[in-house]
Amino acid sequence: MPDTTDAEGLTVGQVSARLDVTVRALHHWDEIGLARPSLRTPAGYRLYTVPDLERLHRIVVYRELGLGLDKIRSVLDDSATDVPAALRAQRAQIAARIDRLRQLAAGLDRMID
């Protein structure tokens, strides 16, 4: 497959490397309509544009925060979704997990001593 330039769009492999996600994840997100590439080559290969990359970047960030794909879709696409509230709720869950991990680390420290 010929290499494409940023002006034409990025291939799945290029996007995968840039965003540190698997090609399979990109294909899956396309299949479920979460992140569809805007362009296709004449041979049918996916090409991602700058706006596509911006959406993909947000998906990756939300996924890293622990949001499921359905919640990510809601945050990105549903104008009725209160995005700050959803992110605050996710932050609270992360904070609680950090507290649990700190307690676990303290327990391990006591066991080591």
C-alpha cells in the first residue's frame, strides 16, 4: 500500500502509531460508528483527516479515563450529555481508586517491614 501524506489523510497504520492504539481498535471503532474515517482510497483503505484525528484523540483520552465506548459515544455525540458532570464523576471514581491503591501500598509496606 503506498504511503500517504498528511494532506491526503493518514492510513490506519499511521494513526495507530500516532495514537498508540491497535489497528484492530480503529477498525472496531469504525465498524460500530464511533470513529469513522472521512476518506477512503480507491482501493477502499481508510484515510483519517485532521478532524478524524481530533475525535480519535478524544476517544483515546476518554478510554484512558475508564469510560466505556457507549459513554464515550454519548459524551462526543449527545448534545444533552453534561460532559463536565460525566468527567467529574469519572474523576471521582479515579480518586477513589487511587485511595484504594494507596491503602494497598501502605499495607504492602507494613508486610515488607
